[in-house]
Amino acid sequence: MRKAYDAIICCAGYETRARYAISTLSPAAKYKVVLVFEGDKSDNLVTNREFFETAGYRLIPAVPSQIDIVLKDVVQNVNALQKDDLSLCVDISSMNRKLIAQAVYSAAEVADQVGRSLTVDFLYSLAEYSDPGAPGRPICHRGPVIPEFAGWSDQPGDPCVAIVGIGYEADLALGTIEELEASEIWAFRPTGHDPRYDIAIDEANKGLFDLIPSGHIFKYSITEIFELFLHLESLVAGTLQSERPVLIPLGLKMFALCSFFVALQHFPNVAVWRVSAGQFAEPVDRIPSGAIQVITGHFSSRSSR
């Protein structure tokens, strides 16, 4: 990753890891903002806010529309400098899936609108193992993660195929697959982490795995994200020939990030859904493991593709 950017966007909530990647890598930019979840009064949030304020970050509400505003400001500033390309650093470690989706979509839109390339380094601080908590949470929300990723098929009568990121949330996945009436199910299961994750994932997903043929479960390494993207993109491209793919990015946020990349590749034909237990979800303080992933996305105007 580069050390200096036109802008940095990160997020502060109750997780300890919210500040880890930025404090460790120390990226620089004149334009620095941190999205803050309002209403959160936890001690960690106070500590995180103090860290970012001391580091010169401007605090803004953690809502997707703010990301659009930030990128427009960045474009205006860069246009004044007459630069040929834009660079952005986005720390998704403590972002929810709506914010990550908006960051990806807005980056593509900005690149297209200004007619120049945009390079984004997405940072992700991996967390130490934490207990999955009690199963059986009700679904409070399921549907497109943001309106732009609702998916618009040329063949609405084609059968639906569900492509699920595996995590602890099997109860949420099962309910969503049932609602979609998916004719086919594929699952992406993470590997290469603390062995306790493997045990917890297997335990949480017994019912889900019973529904999925073994040949439809793809195991990916959490350290090989580009390989994950390639397999996910290949699967989606194949299903689009005769089915309507719906991506359900539960589990790791890196799977969610790859899902948004793939949806952009085939825009607007691929849907990406957010499934949430809302207020029934148990808040968990994610402690950084010390590993930081950097995934670089290159966005260009449609005229140059």
C-alpha cells in the first residue's frame, strides 16, 4: 500500500480494532474523516474518538450518504490540483456492510463521473477468536444491502441461486435462503485461521451444510483474498447464463468486499443482500489479532473500460 492518499475514510465504533490498522500503518492525507456511530456511548468508542480526533480526523455520522459527500469533496479538491488520478484509503475493519457497499459503489461512480482512475486501498484488521454467542436470533432485516445492489435481471423468470458467505450466522442464512426459494445454494467457507473458528463454524452451520451438496462448498483461505475474488467472480459469471444470483455476504467482511466487487463487474444484474438480527444481535468487541490485510481496487470511467 502507498503511504500518502488524497483522502482516508475509516470508522469508529465499540470495537478495539477500529483504530488498529490506522495506528499501525500510519497512512497520511490532508483529507481525513472517521465515521462515528451515533448513540454508542461505550468506553471503547470514547477511546477511539479521542484517537482519531488527536490524529486530525474529522468526525461525521456513520451513514452511507456521508461517503458520497466525502468523495465529492475529495474530487473537488483534487480537481483544483489538476491531478490525473485519485487515491483513497478506506479502513473497513469496523464498518457495517452498508457502509462498505456504499464505499465500493461510490468509488466506481466517482471514477466514472470525473473520467479518471481511482485507486482504493481497503484495509482490514483481522480479529482474534471470539465466541459465536447463542444461536436462534430472529431476522430483523433482509434485502438489498443498498438500493444500487438490488440486482436487475433481464430474465426475472430465471430461478434464483443463493451464494452464501459462511460465518456464525447460519440461522440468518437459513431463513433468507428459504425466503428466496433458491433452486441452488453455494457456500464459501473461510479457512486458515484459529482452529477454534473451524470448530465453531462447523457447529453453527450443521443445518445449513445439510442443505448444500459437498461440491457446492468452496473453502477459501483468509490470506488469499484475490483467489477468493476470482472463484466468486467465476461462479457468478457462470450462474448468470441461466439463473439470478443473490450474494449473501455473512461471515468475514472480506467476503462482503469481494461480493461488492463482483456485483460491480456484472452491474446491475447481481443482487447483494444484507441479513441482520438488528437489536437482537449481541455486540462483540473485536480485538485485533495483529494481522492487517490490504486489498487494492482500481476503478476507472466506463468510457475507458
